[in-house]
Amino acid sequence: MLTLRCKQLSIWCILALLMVALIPLPVQASDYGTQDLNLGSQGSAVSQLQKDLTELDFYTYGIDGWFGPKTYDAVVIFQESQGLKMDGIVGPITKAALNVAITSAQASDYDTQDLILGSQGSAVSQLQKDLTELGFYKYGIDGWFGPKTYDAVMNFQKSQGLKADGIVGPITKAALNKALTGTVSLPQVSASAKVPTAASISHYNSHEKPVVDSFRVNFDGSLAQTLVGRAIWYMEYGYMKYGHTKYAATGYIDCSNFVSLVYKDFGYSITSAAKNYGSVGVKVQGVYAAKIPGTSKYSLVGMENLKPGDIFTFWNSDEPARTHIGHVAIYMGVINGKPCIINTCSGNPTAIGIINDFSYWYGSSLIEVRRVLPASAFTAGNKITDQGPVIPAIYQIKPDKPIVMPKDLGTGF
């Protein structure tokens, strides 16, 4: 009897070993050492950190094992993306977040099984994250393929010209991966180009992003709102640097070149010289800035007369002469209760930003508003001719994420 039990035990041990051999091991966590990594740190742990930040598209320089300013900036941007304290120190919390991100990045194939309504698990979580990045999904990452995830998949499939069946099979998976890796091979990047700073990204997330998110929710698909959406696309994917040359050739942009570029994408050829915008389109009557009695502030009057795509014009800075138009911007609409314009301004990841306060310069310097778009542009469902967007011959700001074309995004921007 003892011999039989020993034989049975041996068989079970062999079977257990075979099962262990067949079970795939989890992704190996990166070893950043037991010490915190910070500015000035050196060694293999820093090299591993740089490799992982490179895989996650936060670091685009050489793997040299030195925690210098470039590595510091990459860490801060990663921390910002994860909602962590942006101190540039790779301690236990940041190390854990890095390992989770690396594991997720290596699991982006959504598993081998089709994902359908009712599916659950990490593959669905990854799908939801990717659909969120592409602008198709705006809800919580819960790993459950419910109706909201199903609708997001359907909308993505429609945007790609695929069979809209809500099933994430091999064809849809391939389309997702293509969209996520970017549909544009980056052209030359200037040797002096730098990635957006952590401070500018933080400013964008707190000021511009809430406006963009609200605009997306209320997007109606009309030409006017599509034009505004293209301006947003350039703000998020154009990586423009301020300068007085043509963006297509140089990667630099100024206010009038920006407005001209956005309009040209939709077949409207308008001047790229700010001083000539007084003759563009027709004047929108009843819109002006009025000084608030007893204060030095201004308020915008006549918002009810404005439509998305209208062009705001402002005086140049040679007060009190005010000889010509010096700045122009595109009106977005009333968003989160405030009138918003998108234009060139400082303090953002790229040269483009959103203004929703006319109390000071934008009020005191306002000249008038011009309208170029016809009445049909404000009705959803009309045919839209889209010639853009423009990818510059060279970037002056180093892209810190793939350039995803409008057709691969949920609302086109």
C-alpha cells in the first residue's frame, strides 16, 4: 500500500511540474533597486528606468544610466500622466506605477480570444484604455465589456470603415493597434526641439482640457464645429512652436498663419497676414467689449450673435496709436458658461491655447469679429470637404506621443 501511495505521489508531482511549465509567467517587474532614484543618480537602475520610460514613450534620448534633466523631465511627465505627485523622484509609488504601466503596455494585444459583449478581464481593461486614448470611450476602466464599451467599439469600427458588429476580433484589433501606434511616420525633428515641459502639460490639463472635453461631449458634426475641432487637433497633435514662418515648411506658427491653416484644411483660402483680417468675410454686428463701470475690467457683449468658427481680431500692441490688427483667433462657442477662443498663446505644451476671459487685454484690445463660413456650415449633416491636416516638414517641438490622424479619433479631434 505504501509503495502504491508513493507512486501516486510521484505522478502528482510530475503533473504539477508540467502544469507549472505550461502556465505563462507574469511579466517580470523592472528592478529599479531599493533606493529612490532622483536627479544625479547613476547606474543600472537608472538605465532600466530610461528603457522603461522609452517603451512608454516618455523618454526619447540615449540610455546612459545617468539621471539628468532629460530623465527628470520624462519622470515628471509620467507622474503627471498617472496623477502622482510631480516631484521627479522615483520612489516606491512611482516605481509601482511604472511597473503597472509596463505590464499594461506589454498586454496590448487584447488576448487571443475575441472580445464581445459580456467579456471581462484585463484584456477588456486594456481595450477600454486604448479606446479612451483614441477618444471613443469616456467612462471608467472596469474590465467589463458592457453597453458603453460596446458602443465605443461600434463607433471605432465605423470610423475605420469596418463591419460595425461590436466584436473585437483580429481585424478590429489590428485597426486599434494601427491607430494607437499612429498613422503618421514622424518627419524630421529639429535638433534643438524639446518635449513639452511638465509645467505646460499641467497647465493644459487644468485649463484647456476641461474646455476640450466639454466641446467633445456637445460636438454636433457641423462644418463650423469640425473646423473648431481641427484647431483643437493642431493644439493637441500639431506640436507647433511660435514663429513668423509657414508651419508646413518649418513647424513654426503665428496667430494669422494658424487661422489661415485651419480654414485652408476645409477649402477656404484666407490671408495669413493679421493686418488684412479686417477685410476677411463679413463683420458680425453687435459684438464688442465694454468696460465694466468702476473697474479696469471688460466684458464681452453680444455673445448671442456669435457662431463657432467666427474670427476675432485684436489691435496690435503699439498703444495708443493702434494702427492695424495685430492678433486673430477662432471662436469656439460658449463652453462651460464662458465664451472661448483658440489661438496662439504662451504657457501651453505647444503654441496654441484657449482663452475664456475677456476681462483684460483680450477685452481692451478687441476690434471686431468677422464671419467667413456660410449659413450651411452651422447645420449638422451637410457634406464636409477636408483637405488636411498638415504635417510639417520638421517639428520644432518634439512630439511626446504618437501623431494620431483625425480619422482615427472618436470625433475627429
